Amino acid sequence: RAPDFKQLVLLFENPSAGYLIEGNPDLGPEKSQSITAGVQWLPNEQWTLTLNGFRHQLEDLIATQQVGEAGAGETIRYTYINIDAAHSQGLEALIGLDYRRFGATSGYTLTDTEDETRNRPLEGRARHRGTLDLWARPSDLLPEISVRVAATGSRPFFTASEDGQEQATRAKPFVTIDTRLAYTFAQTITVEARGENLLDAGDATTLPIPPRLFSVGIGGRL
């Protein structure tokens, strides 16, 4: 996988969150070899149960890294780097329900990662993650409602201390909630309202993601 435009040259700054990410024109392509195996059981028309196992062996993995130290009030700078060798492996379990005008999917992923060059976990990768997706449309006269909840466990990070030694820290677990309300007229025009990251998770140091956002939109098809 070749690095994309933003990873090579783009400078993205978020002053309100206090960080910026700058591209690295010296990035090399990322290579991976993957194997996945899974089983699925459908006990009836409503329920689906799935279990997957996976392993990814990576060379020159493209990752982000903080550049230097940032003092109080200073902008935190990140850039992209290549990690010589790494792997990611784990299990994923999913259970789904589709019953008339209601649906739900719950999932859990256990992931083990390692930066094989530095003999440590991959930075910013959580070992545990769970998701819950719900949707419903009680009748044709009412809008469709969907909610997605994602809970992510603690993640490791590594910073250099004043004496040059590397220190390991762990970011706190976090939860994101996204919602969507949509209504389709005459099967051609859809009006929707969205709420993203309703709990306003994120910080400049360990989780630079967009803050809470509300939006409305309209779309159509011929």
C-alpha cells in the first residue's frame, strides 16, 4: 500500500485542539501478508453468530509519531513514519439480530500487536474494543433511527523523557456515540440529521479526532 497524498505532503492543523500533523515525503510503501479464518452460524432467520480469527504480518508499517516535546500552550506536532516490522493478530466475535423493523449487531475484538523492531506493542492500538449498532423503523410513516456505540480500551503510548529514556503510558478508555435520523420521501429523496461523537471524546495528545458534530443533509436519486 503506497502512502497517500496527505501522508506524504499535507500539513493539517487543528488549532482548537492544539495539534498538527505534517506529511513525510520520505515514506515508503507498506507491505502486508494476512490470513483470516472464520465460522458463521445462522440458528434461524433472525440471528447470525460469527467468529473470525486473523493475523497481519507487516513490513514498513505506516504509523504516526509525535515530533519532539511540546511545552505548555505549544502545538503538538505529529508526522508519519515507517515501522520496519510488526504484526497484528486477534479474534473478532459478532452477533446480529434482524427482526422485522428492528436490527442490532454487537461485536467484540481482541487484538494483540507488536512492533517487532522495538519489541513493544504498537502505539495507540487498543487490545479490547466493543461495538453496538442499533437501527429501527417502526413504520413507513416514521423515520429510520440508527445508533452506533463504540467502546475502546486503554492504548499504549511511548514518549522520551529528559534523560533520553523511553517512558510508557496508557491512555484512558473512551466511548463514542453516533446517531442518524433519516426519512425517505417517495423512495427518491432522503432527509437526514446526524450527531457524531456525542460524548465529545478526544484530546490533542492521545486521541486527535474530530469533536462533537451535528449536521443535516438532503439527497436524492433518479
